[in-house]
Amino acid sequence: MQNRWDAGFLYPLRVKDGDEIVLLEHGDGRYELVPERIFQREIARLESDFDAAPGESDATAALAGLERVTRATPREVVACEYTRLAAREIVKRRVVARGYAQSRESIPARLRVLLAGLHEGRCQVSGFSFLKTNGEPYFEVHHIDPLLGNHVKNVLVVSPNVHAQFTFAAVDQTFDEAGWLPQVKFNG
């Protein structure tokens, strides 16, 4: 077993019999051969960074890290992270005190980044989209059950008009066995 630090390596090379070896790209032109367990640890670290991202730019940077390390396309990484979040348990949405008023917590930046990447700003109900003056798509996020948390099964990318319909119209929602909302009708 080799256990040494080399100027070109960020990790000590600890290869054991039967180890799978992965080529890890560091993004600055350096590559490194590492055991798969270290590769998996790097992915877990980047997913943890994504989960803890305080803003959209931090979430975007974590996704870019996952793209680089896994050598997957942005769409593939977004789909994998979305699937990973979908496997989590749905919890109640927190109430946040803002001065004298209270409101429900807003959607985390990391989830907004995932939804933007997955749906490209298009309303999941109508398909409508438009660009803001900065060139980014405008969309709103609707909580299917406002009391439940920011779980991917409880949020939809919607246009402002569809968001208002969810709020003020008579809504008939049909859920599948897995808890997803594949069908919605407004006012019959």
C-alpha cells in the first residue's frame, strides 16, 4: 500500500487491493487518480455544500463542482440532485417572524436553482415563460400544500398567472401513488 504526499496530489494515495480507481478533475487543469471511496467522499462534500448553500450563487457553484467532478452535463447533475432531494421526507414548513408579522419560510436558493435548471423557467402547468431584463427566465414557485415544507414533491414552477389561479380559483388536484401532482384543473 502506498501512502505518500506528492506535490501533484491533494489526497494521499491509499490504494488497497480491489480498489476501483477514478480520475478526479480539480478544475484548474490538474487531474488525480484516487480510490473510488475518496471520489464518493468528494461528491458527498459537494452535495453537502449544495444543501447548505445560503444563496443562489453558492448553490450554482456547488452544482458546477458536481458537474466538474462527475463529468456530467448540467442537466444530468440537476436531475440527479432533484432525484436525491425527492427521496427525502416531506416536513412541515416553518413560520418565520419578520418584525410584527409572520410568514412562511421562502424557498431555499438551492431548490430554486434546481427548479430553474430542470424546468428552464417554464411553467409546469401552462408551459409559459418570459425573460427578465437580465436575460434570466422569470418564474414563481408554488407550494402545493402551503403548510408543508420545501420538498420537491410539494413545489411547482409556475407563471404568475397560474400562481394566482392556484391561490384564488377552485382547484382540483390529482396525486399519484408516489405523492406527485400529475394533473390539476382550475374552475372545473
